[in-house]
Amino acid sequence: MSDKKQFTAPKGVPDYAPPASAAFFQVRDNLIRQAHLSGFQHIELPIFEETGLFARGVGESTDVVSKEMYTFEDRGGRSVTLRPEGTAGVMRAVIEHNLDRGQLPVKLNYFGPFFRYERPQAGRYRQLQQVGVEAIGSDDPALDAEVIALADRSFRSLGLSKFRLELTSLGDNTCRPAYREKLQEFLFKLDLDEQTRKRAEINPLRVLDDKREEVRAQLADAPLMIDHLSAESQEHFETVTGLLDDMGVEYTLNPRMVRGLDYYTKTTFEFVHPLLGAQSGIGGGGRYDGLMAQLGGQDLSGIGYGLGVDRAILALEAEGITLEGVDQRVAVYGVAMGAAAKSAMAVLINDLRQAGISADMSFGDRGLKGAMKGADRAGASFALVLGDQELENGTVAVKDLVAHEQTDVAIGDLVSSLKARLG
């Protein structure tokens, strides 16, 4: 009996192996493409940053900072953290590289893995994949509406339709202090445990996000930020909702919504998919006035979102949607019979790839029937068959695997013929 250990992926970290990886790439790349269509440019962020960036930017009272971050000391004794979210890193990069000194708003798009030490369950991972955008340098409510409409359009471009957009305003620094006092006055009269009471002292809004039923029952009559907005915040929010109405973006007002990060102000939103159970959030974001100044930069406003690639895939499955073309690995698959034909096929496949046509071929000594199964598994539209007879004639048999037709094409014309047929 072998004593060799069989390794598995870390707990809470999903693998996307073929064929599931094809859907992953299609979902992720489509979300990215929608951002680029709206003028957002790509920014590549470090996987880890100084721990202080997230503690200051995300908020020490949040579960993300207090419980969920992967933090460790590097060999130089510096405390670093695997990124739990993208906004703080983007803001750091904007400040560091003076991107805020040019045309505003700065519109940036990012994607990749983020890390949170959470209790793993369906749709809740310790390594989660997101596509995000940040628009920094303007507090124009039209920018809020643009970002929200972009997120909505991104999900709909995948074919999703059964999600719900929830929307609220968390006010600004002119109305939040008075509301904070009012909320704390209410909370301190409740029967709260010591940890929750401490949270109420640091950031009382976070208490409204408590998921425990015994706490939620006590919060039924809690004062809500939406009812205590300043005139400016109220006007800002009404402009945002009016623009969304004009754009045909459907939404539901949720005055009790509290996002899990401390930096949100004014417009705040979340996309919820009711078919996903407890982990129903598939993306969200909001405006963050004051964050840039808090991180050492100019006092510029911004708004952004993070859309969950993992959650979007689960939502597609829940709605019974299969993405078209995700099973196709290559467009053309070559099958060669004999040593000479195999050498010639290798050259043909290389020529096709150089011409921008995705292609693969059969390897080993499988017969024609077995090799053709490889073409099916690759999702190819065309199979090329090359044997001694074809070599002698200077042709290759091209099988259309969709129309079930076969034609002989001169080897010298193969690339141009396939480019024409593949469009």
C-alpha cells in the first residue's frame, strides 16, 4: 500500500477545471468586456498589500478586517495581507501613480482572486473571483447611475434575468454624525452582547447588518439613514434613481441595506439572486466619499462595484442557462493516419494557429474512430483527416462536423478555405 499523500485544493478554494473552466472564462471576460465598453481601463493590482491599507481603508470594525483577512509577516518582518477586496488597492495605486492629476474621473477596471477567511459553503469561498470597476474624481450622480447601469447590463449580457437590484443611500458627513448619535441611542437600549455593543460604539451602522435572528428582531424599529438624509444627499439620491428610471434599470429600495465595508457613503447597491439561497448576493458596490483622503490622497469622491464571477456562474446554473460555445476548445481538429501524415498534419495545424484559427490534433497511435472522438470532445466545428492517399493527392479531407459534410481541399488552400468557412 502506497504511503504517498494525495493532495487536494485548500478548503474553500474552488478549482475550475475543463470543461467548467470554459464557462468561467466566458463569464469573467464578458464582465470585463462590458466595463471596457464603458470606457474603463485595466489596472493590474498586487495580490497582497500592506495590512494597514485594508485596516484603514476597509474599516477595523468590519468582519473583513477583524475576522477574515489572510495576514502574515514577510521575511522582512512587514505585515502584509492577501487582498480581501479591490477598492483600497485601486485607490492606493491612483494616489501612488498620480492618476488623479489628469482627466477626471479616472475609470479603472480590475479582475482576479480575492481572499477572505470565511466559513466555506455553497457560493462562499475563501478565494473568490471578482470583476470590479472604480470611477474616481467626481461626485456627479450621473456617474452613480452609469456604474449601476453597467453592473446591471453586465449581468444581463450573460443572460441572467431573475436577480434583483437593491438600492439605498448611506448619506454623507453632514447628516451621518447626527444619525449616528440617534442610532447609538437606540442601540444602547437593546439587550446586546458585549461584542455587538462594542461594534455599536465603533460603527453603529454595522449592527444593522447583523444576521442573527435574536438581534434582527430587536432592530425592527431602528432609525434608518434613508429617513435622515441631508438635503444634498437626498437630492443626489433622487437624481440617481431618476436617471435609473430613465435608463429602464429596475431596482428595489432597501433602506436597511448595509454593505460589509466601512467606506461606503451616499449611493449604495447590491444585486441579489433569490435562487441562490443564503449566499444570494452576486455583486454590489457604492460611493465612497472621503476614502481617498483617508488613504493620503486628495479629497476626491469615487464609486465602484465588485461582481462575483463564482456567484454569476452559480446564478446561471440556477436559471438553467448554458452559455453558447463554452464547450468548444478549438475550431479545427486534425486526425493523421501514418507517420508521414502526422508530420504533415503538425505543420498544417501550426499554419492554422499562425493564421489565428484555434486548432489541435490527435496524438498517439489511435485509429480513425478513436481520433474522431477527440474531435467531438474538443467541440471542433471541422475535422481534418490526412492519410497516405490524401498526401499523394496533395489534399486534406475536411469534415464539417455540424453539417455532416466532407470535402477535399488542396493543402495549399486549407488556411484560406477554413478562414472563409469559419467567418
